[in-house]
Amino acid sequence: MRGERDNIINREREFHNTRFSHGEDPRRYLDKWYQTIRHGAERQDEEIKRLSKDADVLEYGCSDGGWSLYSLHLTDICRSLAGIDVSDVAVSKATERARKIGAANATFVAMNAEAMSFEDNRFDLVHGRGIVHHLDLERCFAEVARVLKPGAVASFYEPMGHNPLLNAYRRRTPDVRTVDEHPLLMSDLALAHRYFDDVQVEYFGLCSVGSALMPSGVRELAYAAGKAIDAVVLTLPFVKRFAWHALLTLRN
Ligand SMILES: C[S@@+](CC[C@H](N)C(=O)[O-])C[C@H]1O[C@@H](n2cnc3c(N)ncnc32)[C@H](O)[C@@H]1O
């Protein structure tokens, strides 16, 4: 089991080191699809900024640090920012970026998210995007719960794995994915209850995803309409599993 897990971690490191060694992100062409679920990402951004004030913050699976440092400007509001990622290439980039903007309260370290070297009860907030579905969930949830202070929060925006159309698209685009990643299932979300006292899940991206296929002149209109329909249908118990992304808010 341990050897098998080590192989997966090594594959993840190799894949992402190659990805972050290129000047241009090979996933760029997916941007128009990610635009269709940006309202979930924006919701998470707002929550992270609110919870980061004077807080000790960890970005879990931080890649090149761009999200916390450049999009959210977390180092201007938090007490400390730590970022970990299995890719040492990504972590070097993040460290260089922090140096460039003079963010003395930021530290980035190459580390396995399933076995972190931080002490218990270290962080007020752990946040991540597109990381949990690369990990063994029992180890991930146990580690996140361990490093959070009592009452502190973790926030993750992650892809779901029930929608057959999205899964067909994933099968057609293997080059931008690792072989071991596993978009989350409802049973994975249920597992979170074992590690956290409070588990909130919101779902994003069912009808809104179709707006990516619309001509640019009507795309924003289609996005707004899709979003409005999703706000209703993605509260229905059997429908929500077909959303593209879930926003998880986990509290110790
Ligand atoms: C899909 S990328 C998401 C990166 C970033 N959060 C974003 O939204 O662009 C997944 C990230 O998880 C990292 N990762 C995968 N397995 C990991 C592990 N076991 N420990 C730490 N980081 C890991 C990868 O190196 C990569 O940076």
C-alpha cells in the first residue's frame, strides 16, 4: 500500500514538474470552460479573503502561488501564508514570485499533502482548488483536520465525477490530467463527515457549462441563464451530483 501510494505521488510530481516547466500552461485552452463555473470560484475567493484577515493560512496544493499571491493578495491581509505542493518546480516559482512582491510573510515548501510536516492545530484556514481529487481522501481529510485549529475552516473547490458528458470529455483529453486523479463522488463527500464536525457542499456548473459552446455575442447571456437555472436544479438531491464542481466548506 505504502509503495503504491509512493508511486502515485512520484507520478503526480513528475507530471506537474513537466507542466510547470513549460512557459505556457498546456491547460490554457480549457479556460473558456472554466469561465462557466467562475461564480463558484468567486464565491470561494470572497470566503477565503474574509477568513484570511490576520490569520495563519495554508494553501494546499499551491502550484506556482499565483492564486494566493497575485489574485487574492492574501499576504496583504493574513498574518502568515504557507503554501505546499508536491511539485518542487511549482514551489520554486511560487517562492520567486513571493520574493518579487516582497511578501516576507509567505513560505512555500515542496511537501506531500497526505503527510505534512506541520504541527497540529497550526492554521486558521486551509484552502485549495483542484487538489483534493489528486489525493487519497482519508489521508487528505485526516491531515487537513489535524493542522486546522479548533473551529477553523477548510475550503476546497473540486471537480465532481458523476456527469457522463464531463467524464466522456475527460476521456478525450487525457494529456491535461494525471492518470491517478479521481473527480469526487458523493461517497467521497460523505467521507468528510468522519473528519469534520460541519460539512457544507454547494454545487456549480450544470446548465451554465453549455454557455461555452455559444457564440461569443450571446455567451454571457447564456451563462447568466444557465447560472440562474443551476441555482434551482443543483439543490435537488438527485441532480446535484451531476454538477461539474463542488465547493466544500469543512469545519473542525
Ligand atoms: C490541478 S493542479 C491545481 C493547482 C492549483 N490549485 C490551481 O488551481 O491551478 C493540482 C496540484 O496538486 C499538486 N499535487 C498533486 N498531488 C499532490 C500531493 N500528494 N501533495 C501535494 N501537492 C500535490 C500538483 O503538483 C498540482 O500543483
